[in-house]
Amino acid sequence: MIETQASKLRQSFLDDPSRPIYHFLPPSNWMNDPNGLIQWQGKYHLFYQHNPDEAIHRQMHWGHAVSDDLIHWDDLPVALAPTPGTLDGGGIFSGCAINHNGTATIFYTGVNEGNTAQVQFIATSSDNLLNTWQKYDGNPIIKDVPVEANQTSDFRDPFVWKEDETWYMLVGSEIAGQGGVVFLYQSDDAINWDYMHPLYSAEEDGLGNVWECPNFFKLDDKWVLIVSISRNDKTSEVVYFVGQYENHRFIPETMRTLDHAYLYAPLTIEDDNGRRLLWGWIREGRSEEAYATAGWAGVQSIPRVLSLDEHNNLLTEPVPELEAIRRENTHLSDFSDNDSFNIETKGLALDIVAQFEVNHDSTITFSLACSADGNIGTEIRYNATLQRLTVNREKSSNNPEDEHSNHSVEHHLYEGETLDLRILLDASVIEIIANKRTSITTRIYPTDFAHNFLRLSGNDTILKRLDIYEMPSIWSLETG
Ligand code: DQQ
């Protein structure tokens, strides 16, 4: 019944050219952060910040979907809804899930109706599909913001892990006048929690006001702290620190940006194969009016496998499971030319894998989603002289209300390295990952598109490999 309703809703958006077909998004309405990721009895469960009634960020619930392969998802009923008149009456904000001695347990932030307090809640499920959840009678399990925060309104997004027999929790917050912080708690039973101290905090301005959605985990022989930085000027950024963890204090060695555009509030889990997987919310780049009218907003990234290199770079790669759904392939290798190569494809759903040998004056440009008259198109360009990767969205659509700003970041190649690009284009979504370490995830809203092009220029710029796969819809829907 629920599934039928969900597929009817999905069906109703089939003619919307901006709606992705191989990325996860809810049947309709609003979605933001991934929540409560857990592999339970072999199946991957994705919960997500969701407004089931409209396509705007209001009255947050946890939506729910389940998958066997990380790519195809079945919609399940909304997992958690606010209880009016209680401390989560204003919304169920972000959090995580754990296996607590065989019981699936969710940790989330409850927001009261006046939106003046954020407190930590738990809920448990006793059915195998995690369809139904019971909020714990003794909620909230953590009510007061540590005094040193010097503020009482921002305190959210619990992230829980186990070391030996002890549970630890991070909660994102702000130390007023100083900046973002992640507070550390410990517990023997995952219900009663003792505050310890900040695991880490911003030591200077510029690292944001509130740190949201913390993640903390060991990767190889280092520890990684990911925080989503929210600034009072409404800008935001996801950063990761790599360092050491001693005596329950984090000592960072490096800090870098995880994504240079729209990917926000990521959440990670370790799956049964021991892989650390990351999902991130890809926000909209069109006006609130446009997405509220469209009836849907927000997309999840394709889950990415994380690893570290010897330079403390956090490497991200779309899960290999994505490769199993690839369709027609255009393959080209050892092509070096100053001309442009026209990539003929039927739609706007592509997985592109490209490798180039570059020289000091090489320029490599993909022009995607171009209209037949050439007036519309989005350029992804690597300039080897400047060592910069740029996404030019000035002509991405002809709607001035859409965001048209460019993203431009340094991308240095190490000695002897080729330029390796992975580009996932899916209607309005573009995920670009260069050499696994520079990520630009953005949105475009063309309504008129016919071609894609690749152009190489400069001496000795060589295309080593280009594979362009057309991608199918992950939903079984009937097309007109
Ligand atoms: N989104 C949630 C919060 C989180 C923010 C609310 C990050 O829990 O801090 O929808 O996007």
C-alpha cells in the first residue's frame, strides 16, 4: 500500500527534467541530511530529514528507505514524527543509529515547538525491517548544553560509537564568542550519559559558528573528524580533520574541505564489509519558490567509500555497486587533439570516467547539458597552468532565479600523476571528483539540452581513457 503510493508519487514526476533518476530522493516533498545509517540484517537503511507534507524545510520527520545494494531503494513509512507538546514537538533533527546489544537504537535531536531548545533523544525498534520505532520513556537522555557553551540554543546531531565496552557520543554545538565545538560524552549502557569535555573546538573565528553533524572514526592508522560548519552569514562548508586521538582528545594534523560546493551534513557508517561509507545531502540551487512548486527538494549523493592517502587526503569514491547499473558505453583512448569531441548521449544521466596526461599548458573542458543553439551549457574545466578545477554555471540555465555562481578550487597534481576525473551527471545533480580528493558537488537546471562536448588544448595533452556510461532509472516506473 505504502509502496504503491510512493511509486504513484514518483510516477507523477517522470516529466520533470530536473529530477534525478539514479540518485536517491524521497517520493515527494522535502529532504535534507542523511540520518541513522545502519546495515541491519544485511540490508542498508537510510533515514533522512524529511518534511512529508511540503517541499520546504519545516516540521522535520525521519523518512526511511532500505536497500540491498546501496543503489536501488524501497520506500518505507516515515520512521519518526514529532510528538506535539513534547520536547521533540517542533521537529526530529539529525542523528545516527547503532546496534545496541541486538536492538536497533536511534539517537536524534528533538526540537521543541518554540524552537528554543535542542535535546538528545533515543528510540528503538524491534521489527526486522526497522519499520516501527518506540521513543524511550525516559527521554530526553541529554537535556542541558554544557555550561562552557555559553549559549543554550544550538546543541544537536548526536554521533555515537563504541570503544572497547564503552559508548561515546559527540554532539555538535557552539562556544559563544569562540566558534564551533563537538562535545564528548560517555556511557556504559547507551542510555545514561556523562559529559566529558570538548573533543575538539575551533580555536579561532572563521571556523564557523555552529558545528553540525559531527562524524568521528578511525581510518587506517589515523582518526578523522568531519563537521558541517554553519556560519551566521548563512554560508556553510564541510571540513575534515585528520589526526591522532589520545586520552579522549583529538589532535588534528590537517584540516581540509570535503566538498567545495553543495554537499552538506554528511553521515558515515562502517558497513559489514568494513568499508567506511559516506552519504551527503545535495541541496537545491534554485529558489525556494521553484522547489516548493516543483513538489520536491533535496537529493542524497551516491554513497562514497572513504580512504586516506599518505598526504592526509580523505579520498572519496562512489561505491563500486554503481558500476553494475551502467548501460551503453562510449569508450575512447589515446586521443590527443585540439578539436572538440562531441559526446552523443540520449539523456542527462551519465557516469563519466576520464584520465588525462597533462602538460603545464593543458586545458581540459567538458561542456555538459548544452542546448542545440549553444546558448545553454555548463563547463567543467581543468587548467593545468593554474592547477585549478572550475565549474562554470553562468549559462547553466536561462532562469535568472537559479544559482549561477562558479565553483573554482585549486587542484594540484602530484609529480607524475594523471588527472583523473569522475563525473556523475544526473539531471540537476553533478558530482565531480578529481583524483578522489577534490570534490565539487553542484546543481544545474537546464530545460533545453542536446549535446555534451569534450575539448582538449595545449601541447601534449593526452586523453588516456574516457568512458561515458548512460545510466538508467533506479526506480521501476512505467514510462509514458
Ligand atoms: N539539519 C538538521 C540539523 C542539522 C542541520 C535539521 C544540518 O539537525 O544540524 O534539519 O543541515
